[in-house]
Amino acid sequence: MDRIQAMEVFSRVAELGSFSRAAEQLNLPPATVTNAIQALEKHIGVRLLQRTTRKVTLTDEGITYLDRCTRLLAEFEDVDALFQHDQLQPRGVIRVDLPERLAHMVVIPALPDFFAQYPNLRLKLSATDRFIDLIGEAVDCAVRVGALSDSSLIARRIGSLEQINCAAKSYLDRYGRPQTLSDLQHHMAVNYFSSRTGRDLGWEYMEGGEPRFLKLPGLISVASSDAYLASCGAGLGLIQAPRFGLEDLLKSGAVEEVLQDFKPAPLPISVVYAHNKHLSPRVRVFVDWIAKLLAARYS
């Protein structure tokens, strides 16, 4: 077995946490999988996997090696794809990161259509509001909502999300409905803190076409869009959030919009990928698909 095949075997064992399941998926004899890992460990001189009767786990060296294997195997796939005649049917795994609510409410429900078009592709999808390092975490592309600050990424602007100020009816019945910015001194916010800096983001409003920020007190700070909306629903304070996903709550009256003349700026939506990464056919078709999906709703 050559080195690339051994890396593929190692990656599958690491992913599944099992030699036998990896052998089954790869259609190889279990002894072949075991011998491949042993030969790989002997060649590089470190133990990659800890084996017990119940599970297989990565050593610290194994974690590092898996990260490099993942990148190298993806590059090998991309090189092969350059010379495939059937470019309309790319194959392989695409590693994607999406904002939590956008993934749950828009992208994942539409994925059956994507897989119907590209049956040879697989997604490894993370749905989180955490700011990730695309290169460091071996992610092929991501959708980001908000201003972009990483100049090392190529960004494809898709559209924007209207933002509103709102709160639960229970909160507004208790504290009143603010009519002006000065009324905010009598209110609390559910604060949202940056996963990069740990600091609470300010309460934003527009003045003369420029964003301005206020600091509002709050009982809770969160770093997840789901937690943000849940805190709003619990009556813990005012929030600023995209209108998308709030329509049903607004219609039911459980949540009310306030300060309509002092809304924050719309949030840009972009698809991003690494500047120094060749955009392989498998990644390109996903970027084109998700750009079309989101642009239809938010452009």
C-alpha cells in the first residue's frame, strides 16, 4: 500500500474511531487496515492512535498528522479533478462553515436539491457563529454575515440582511416601549459578545448614513444566534437581529419591533475562501450553488 492510500486509511480510522468500521467502508480486510496504520506509524516514528478494546482515539501527534493528511488528501483530489473529463460531476468532500441559523433555516433544507445535482459530493458542515480560521481549520469555504476584516480571504458578496430592533412582548409590557434613543437609558439589552475579542458589541443605530454605537446594560451576554433569540424570547432585554427568522414571532405578537427609525445597518452576506487556495471543481460548484440560493432570498 502506498503512502497516499495509507493516509486515506488513517483518516478513515480517525474519523470513525474504529479499525473494523474503516475496513468495512473501505472494502478492505481488517488485517490490511491494521498493517497500514502500523507501517505508517513505523515510517514516521510516532504513535498516531491509542487503541483500547472499546475505542480508538488520536494521540496528540495523531491530531497534528490528521490535520496535515486532510489538507494533502484534499489537494490530491483537486489535482485529479483538473484532468477529469467529466467536470460536471465532481466528487469528493467539501468542508463548509455556515452561520448557525442560516444553516438550519435556509441551507440545510435546500441540500437535497444540491445532492440531486451532485451525487458524488459529500459535505462536512459545521454550523456555528464562532469566527473560524479557514486555513488553520482546513475549511474550503464559509458563509459570513457582517463586515469582513480578513484580507487574506477572497469574498464573493451575495446580498444583505435587514436588521431590526425588537423585544419580547413580556419585556415591553414590563419596561415600556422605547420611542427615542434617549428612552434606551431605561432599558436593558441582551448583549452579544465577539468570539474573537470577548467584548460585547455595541447597540448600533444610523445617523447621517454612518453607524453609531451605544453601550446598554444587560443581564446576559451570548455568542450564539440561537441563544440570543432565546434570551429575547425569555424577556431578558432588547435585541438587534436580522428580520429573517423572526417573521413568525412578529406575526404572532410574541416579539415586537421597536425604534423603527433607528435600525442598525443591514448585514452583508458573503461566501469566502482562502486567497492562496485553488478553487477546485467540487468547491466551485458548491460556492456557485449557495451563492444562487442565498442571492435569491437576500439580494
